[in-house]
Amino acid sequence: MGNAPSSPPDPQFAAASRAFTSKELGDLKLLFDSPASASRSGSDGQVVSLSGFQEHFGLSGPLSERLFDVITCRRKDRRLLFEDLVIAKATYEKGSQDEIEEFIYGLLDINGDGVVSRSDLESVLTTVFDNVFDSKYNDKGFGKHHDVLDLYLDSAQFSRTNDGNGEKIMSFEDMRNWFSLLPSVRKFLSSLLIPPGQGRPGSQVPRLLHWNNIDSNQIVLKDVHAWHIGGALSEHELDEWKLLYHSSFSGLSFSTFLGNITNIQGPTVLVIKDREGHIFGGYASQPWERHGDFYGDMKSFLFQLYPRASIFRPTGANRNIQWCAVNFSSEDIPNGIGFGGRANHFGLFLSASFDRGESFACTTFGSPCLSKASRFYPESIECWAVVQRNPTEKLDAAAKGTILERFKEDRNMLNMVGLANSSD
């Protein structure tokens, strides 16, 4: 007359749980223990509603609804179970790159109709901007997203055709290519199930520090641009960027440029706006120093900011990364600064006169001509120092204590989520 045997745990849930530490499982369980987000529903125990889910993860809009729908296996019952969340996070955060990107590709299909269209991406990006920038758009003069959405949408390819209505749609490979150009978007969409208070990757925008005598409207590099560029950088490079040189105030002078950045031993961001209105530049991982040939490492990259947003990282085709030639008399060593390509045919180059430049398609970065034409005339030139914050090492709590203590902790957590007796 003993107690009725409990039903065995879902094998998929049991396998997914092994991807997490006991502390991670405990943190996930807190969502379901919170009176603000959880409610009881018969024999299923505690569940989380859509509104509770959105509040906990700091998300809103169609993307959050689609994420909730995908995690709950499209049951349409508006109930999120603990098992649902563990299984989804195991795939979304702990899976292979293919598994993670397949999960994200499903999220991009906002309407759940099996295709990813431009309107789907517009809904996704609107949610991203709402979460990353919030009120900053109005403060910085961006309007309400509409004037920046196209910068990101125009970088996307839609190589497939919807047989139903002839609409151009995005393939899985198109999505991968889009992410390579927009790593900031990829970072954010890969971290939706991390509560914002825990430092969600893809949401950090560098603070842009400039001189007091400059009106912010005269600055070419905006917050949305810095977020885009920062997608290709590590977290400790996303704290502060300080303006070192601005051509409108410092003058179009190569010597002044070099003088302003001489003492900077860290990376810099070079931003150029040409007379045609195109905005582009490069991230230099090494200091600008006099060389008679290319130098630098594979951390540098080129980027476009307008009329589309794109980042072009080194392809490995060659190591012609940075160029900084000063006071050379040979035509084979053109004086100025640049990135990629080859001498006199650079991926990006500013002559020592600082009144003209060039940008050609180059294999170094797999980049196209960044300006409207291969020869351009700069209207504004800016150089920003990337202030590198020393990354702090966090001691994993699971590494503390004896093996027996850690075993007891893990055992207690497995009991709590109903997995202590499941087999390996």
C-alpha cells in the first residue's frame, strides 16, 4: 500500500538538464518560484505566463511572443513549464553552432508561417532596438527607429522566393551571411534568455566621450553606430570610447592626427564621412605607428555605417592589415593611413594630405568599395580611442568547497527538479 510510483522524467528534459550546473538550474527555477511571474495550474505545478516571461527576461513585442511560442513547443496554451525552459536553453545556449542558429532562424519567422521575410526582420530589429536603446533614440535624434532600420535591413539578402506569393525570403544561409555582417544583431539574438540584469551580451553600447566644446550633433559616430561596431569586439572594449581627433576642430592635418594619437597604445576606431554622405571606417587593433609596409593583426576590421551597416573581418587571404606611412619619398610607399588590399589599391586609405582617399574591393577583408566611388573626398574624419577595461575574473562558486560538498549540492538540486534518480 505504498505511495504510487512517480512518473519517470522526460528523457529530453533529463538530457537537457545535464548541460547545466546545479546553480544554473537553481537560477532557472527561481522564475517559477516567483509570485510575480508564476502561477499554479492543477497537476502541472507552477507555470509562467507570457507577461511573466516578458518581465523576467526584459523583452517585449512580437519577438518575445515568438520566443515564448517556440519555447512552449507552440502549444498555444500560454503556459511555460520549467521543463520547457530547460530544454530550450540547452539547445539555444549549449547546443552546437548549427543548433543555435537553427533555433534563431525559427525566431526570425515572427509570423510562424515557415518563411522569413523582410517584414519579419523589421519586427525583429524593432524589438532589438527597443531593448538596446530604449529612450536613447529620442535623446540622440534618431527618431523612432525608422531611419536606422533600413541600414540593417539593406545588408540582408533574400535569395529564395515564396512559392505562394512570389515574395523574396531569407534562407538559412542568407541569415548566416547577415549575421557575419551584423555581429551585434547575432549577439543579441543569441542571448534573449539571459535576464538583462545579468549583463546580456549584445546589449552594451559604449559611452562616447568627446570634448566639451563640440556639439553632439557634429559627431559622426552615433550610439547606434558604436553598438554596431562593438558587435565585433570583446566585452572589455565596450565601456568607453574617447574622441582623439575630429577634422572639423583639429583641422585636416595628418601631423595633427598623429600627434593626437601618439600616446595611445590601445585600439582605435577611425570613422570617415565623405562628401557623398557615406559613412565608413576601420577598427585598428594596433597603434598607428610609422611603417614602410603593412603590419597589424587579425583583430582589425573594416565597416560601413551608411547607407548600410556591415562589418568585414579579415578573411586570411593575406596579412595586409594596417598601413601607416609617414615621410616616405617612394611612390611605392604612399604616405597616409589605411587598411587592407595593397599599396595604391587599398581597402581603405586616407592620403597624408587628409583631403582625399580611396576604397577598393579587397580580399584582405572580403570587403567591397566602402564609399560611393573608389576615390572619395572626406567631409569629416574622427578617431576614437577604445578604452580597454581589464576583465575581472569571477570565481565559479561551484569550484569552492570539497568534492563531497559539491556532490551534495548537486544532488539536492537534482532532487528539487526531479532528476536525482534518472539514469545517465
